[in-house]
Amino acid sequence: MSESGSIPRVYSRIAGTGSYLPAKVLTNDDLSKIVDTSDEWIAARTGIRQRHIAADGETTGDLAYHAAVRALQSAGVEPDELDLIVLGTTTPDLVFPSTACLLQHRLGANGCGAFDVNAACSGFLYAISVADKFIRTGDARTVLVVGSETLTRMVDWSERTTCVLFGDGAGAVVLKADAETGILSTHLHADGAKKELLWNPVGVSVGFKENEKNVGVRIQMAGSDVFKYAVKALDSVVEETLEANGLDRHDIDWLIPHQANLRIIEATAKRLDMPMERVIVTVDKHGNTSSGSVPLALDHAIRSGQVQRGQLLLLEAFGGGFTWGSALLRY
Ligand code: UT7
């Protein structure tokens, strides 16, 4: 209890970050040899210049492991100090056990809770929101949160409207309980009515067989519909976040958005009246890595020295489901 008699709030503060991209790079020019596209079209419509592709046999769990080791090192935390691992992914290694369990064992963090969260491209925002609740309620003090994907495993390489967009990658953060500051609020949303605009309609219960249109086990997307919905949903969650914290849009130091399309990022920045110099953009380097995208951008921003301790960061993402969400935090 504090002197005033109220229970002091506990915050989840980022103690360290890490990320990992597979070695193989596929440029827009490489893609133009596979499908009818061009570097000019892809760069102008999406901002993407290249993406990384996991090697044969390299899994979501492998990417997560490398990102997690880097995050633990930067936080100065040993794996056996972890109370919980929450991993956002829509491309798990196996149907079960969860990729979080595989990661837990490989890190040597045996015994702590570990589970996956599937919210497509919003996976990291959903995962960090859950982790924050564990810390705020006192059920955990040190939590590893990961976003990791091998999306290119379910890309149709003959479909130019989708194959140019996605890449593989992972990012991770270590959250620690802090008495002063950290995550201020998180906001999650979903609209399952829009599932068919962005999905991969196969699975254990539905079945993995290709359907009569021969389109199973592949990402399908109505690009421009998703684009319009994403811009509106992100506008609305950004407003909601500012309002919940009694903040003005000019109070935000850095926007760290989901890296799907530079034009969507620019639309959100415009809404925040934020110059692009204060927006972290990495989509050019790795395309849309789904759950990996926000923690990849965050790690880049911190390691490059752009984001400094004490600054106010707004993280947001939108993806299949639809799902979308935000996190406001003081770094
Ligand atoms: O992370 C989850 C959320 N996902 C997203 O946020 C993705 C949202 N959507 C988008 O980013 C954009 O809608 C795309 C990048 C997918 C597409 O951009 P667009 O400006 O909406 O283009 P469009 O789909 O309206 O297509 C315009 C034209 C079409 O040709 P016609 O019909 O005008 O002759 C397409 O066939 O561009 C053509 N096109 C391409 N041309 C060259 C589509 N894909 C390609 C391509 N290369 N790769």
C-alpha cells in the first residue's frame, strides 16, 4: 500500500529488445523474374524493396529463438528468470505443442508458462497486451514477448497481388515489472465478419486438403478492401489510445506501426500530424512479417539510437481476422 492507502500501480517496462531476419534476401527485381511485376510498382504501392525468406528447415521457432536470445542479452536477463513466454504467430512450427513451448525448452526456461497467441498481423500487439496484464496483476514480473513468422511458407508464388507483400522475421521484447513507468495502455479489437477479406481458409478441423478452386494453404487477400478498412481501424484505435490517456497527438514521440504498406503508415502519421521523421519505417527492408513486424521495427528504432529512454511510443497493428490494436508506452 502507498502512503495514500491505494495499491501502487505496477507497469510493464521494456528491459530489452531483439530481432532476427533470415539470411536469404529476395529483392523486387528477383520477384519480377517469377511473376509479372516490377520494382517500380512494388516500391510505389507498398514501399517494399526486399524481403527475407527462411531457409529450408528454418522455422518460426528458430527465428523466435534468435530474436529472443538477443532480447534477453540486451535486457541482461537469464532464461531461468522468465515467469512467462507469450508468442504471437499465425505460422506455428507445429499444430501442437505451441511454438512458445518449443522456444521455452530451447532457451532453457523450463517451468515457466508459455503459450501462443494467433491474431495474424496484430499478434505482437495481442501478445504484449496479455503479457502486460500478467505483470500488472502481479502474476508475473519478467515476461518474454515474441512475434515470429514464416509467412512465405503459405504464399502463392504465382499470385502477384500477394506474393510481393510478405516476408519472414521475428522480434522480441523482455518486459519487467517497474514501479515508475512502462506500458500505459493497450487496446485490442477484432471483426470476424471480415474474415474472408484476408485469410488462409484451411486448418486442422476444416481440413488441409486443397479445395475445388485449388487455393488451399495459401494467403488470400482482397487488397484494396483491406487497405481501406485498415486505415479507418488504425485511425480509430489511435484516437481511442490518446483519449484513454488524456493525451494530445503531439505528445507522442514515436509512431512504431505495423509494417505492411508505407501508404497505410503515412495515412496514420498524417492523422497524428506526425512528420515521417518520427515514424519508424522498416517495411522497405523486410516487407510484411505479420507478428514479427512491430517488434522488428521497435528493435531497429532502439538499436539505431532513434528511440531514447523516457520517450512516449505508440505501437499499432492491423491484420487478418480482422484484428487490430495499439499499445502506448513510455520506453
Ligand atoms: O498486414 C495485414 C494487412 N494487409 C495490408 O495492409 C495490405 C493492404 N493492401 C495493400 O497494401 C494494397 O491494397 C496492395 C499493395 C495489396 C495493392 O495496392 P493497390 O493500390 O490497392 O492496388 P490494386 O489492388 O487496386 O491493383 C491496382 C493494379 C491492378 O491492375 P488493374 O486492374 O488496375 O489493371 C492490379 O492487377 O495493380 C495490379 N497489380 C500489380 N501490378 C504489378 C496488383 N499487384 C501487382 C503487382 N505488380 N505485384
